[in-house]
Amino acid sequence: MINRAAHLNPKLFTKDVEQAPTRDGYGTGLVLAGDRNPNVVALCADLTESTRTEAFAKKHPDRFIEVGVAEQGMATIAAGLAEAGKIAFIASYATFSPGRNWEQIRTTAAYNDANVKVAGHHAGISVGPDGATHQAIEDIATMRSMPNMRVIVPMDSVEAEKATLAATHMHGPVYLRFGREKTPVMSTAETPFTPGVGIVLWQSKKPQVAIFGCGSLLFQALLAAKHLEADGIGSVVVNLHTVKPIDEEAVVKWAKACGAVVTVEEHNVLGGLGSAVAEVLARRQPTPVEFIGMQDTFGESGQPDELIAKYGMDAPHIARAAEKVIERKR
């Protein structure tokens, strides 16, 4: 049963559910941020259309900088703009930013606690045919380990817009992670979003397993929860969109209530959301955990849905992981 308080899309499990890439939410959110705050500026590394920075560039050309294929320079320029009082958003593919310019982000933005927002696009293996070189599966880990950096992974385009706007009110560096592929729009304008606060999307009357997830794979987690419910296995699905700082109280609460945990992310299982959850549980509530994600391997070229299934991140694999961790609990 879906948690009605979360105000999820009523068409979520129907063939009529709207689908949109999370990068679209970044584009609309960035324009709104620029409309509301004259200090918002945007930079891009020769990918304005792909990263949806194009709309901002057209509406606010005096506050847009096209740096070309120069991600390192883009990060450094943004840090300088931030020191001058601007709120600087930088956008590229996640394999290039923060992949290529990690050191510049670390030294000029994070070290100085500068007001730079890093928008990493085309993240995860759902980039599909572009293959392993363009499938960022390490970015959450590398950014999460950076002091002063906050990390947000929106579940859909609506939440991506909210996250982009929220980032303008969070002083200091923020990493926002977006995908290219169209995915189900799970939330609505009324769905709550507060950085650092998890959202319960699904809650059975007697949950036996807590499924913590982030990003568009939460749709697969909800499908898994629906399947488990039909088989008499209760669960709770929690959207931990903010991987850092993670909602520790939500993690502890549901781990304690269920006694078994599954984490779901389109990222390497090393260093991402699963690791963040495990760190909390190790300190506060030791609990059996199964990790859904890339199992320390690179991806390959293929259709997004095929890759999600092949690498064990679809609903059937999540359901099996839930059953397995419940058995471990027993």
C-alpha cells in the first residue's frame, strides 16, 4: 500500500504514467532559480542541450557561461564566481564532472566551502548504448567522501526540479545527480521534499524489510514492494534522496522496526547509498543488509531496461534480495 501522505502520482502503476528524464527537472528548476534569484549563474561544458542548461542560457544569457570542453576550468571559474557572491551551477556528464574535474571541485569548491552546485548528468548505466566510458557508477562515492559536499539523487523529474531549487538555499557545495533516460514520474507537486529528510513511499501494515533507495530505481523498488505484498511479505520503501547528509533517524527507525534492510541504487555498491546506510547501521543499529546496485563492475552498451535487468537492479532482483535478507534475519 502506497503511503498517501507522500502524495505520489495516482497513475504510478498504470500504462498512462508520465515518463521524463530527471535532467528535465534540472532544466526547469534552473530557470526558476534564475528567475527568483539574480545571483544564480550557470556554466556548461559544451553540453547545454543534453544537460538541459539551454533554457537558462536563452532566458538569462548575461548569466550563462559556455566554457567548452574544459571541465577543470569550469569548476575553478564557478568557485571564483561563488567567492564573488554568486550561486554557480556547473553542468556536464557525470563521468566528466565530477569525473574529470574532481580535484578542482575538491580544492576550489569544497575546501573553500564555496557556493558551487555540481550537476552530474547521464549518471548510472541507464545511459545505455554510450557504454561504460559514459556510465558514471562511482560519482556518489567520490563526492560523498568529500568534506563539505552534500549529495542529492532525485527520484524523478519533479523531485529533480525541487532539488535544484533547494540547492540555491543551501550554502556551500552540492552535488546533484541526474539521468538521461525517461523514467516514471512517481511524485507530484505536493510530494514533500526537504534535503536530508527521507520520504516513506510505501508502507505495509506489518513491514518485514526496509528498502532504502535513491534515484529512478525507486520505481523498481515500489514494483518489488507490490510483488512482495502479493506474496504476503510486508515492506517499507523509503526515498533517501539526500545521500549526504543521510537521514540517520529514518534509517535507524525502519531498520529497528523491520530487522532487515535492502538498499537500491544505480551506482556501484561500494561507496554509495548502500555504504552510507551500512555505516549508520554499524554505529547505531546493526542489521542484516543486502545491496542492490552495480556489483563492483563496469557496465556495457545496451538498452537501459536490459542493462538494469542484467546487472540485477530490477524489481524481481530487489524482491529476491528482500526475501534473502529476511531469511538471514530469521
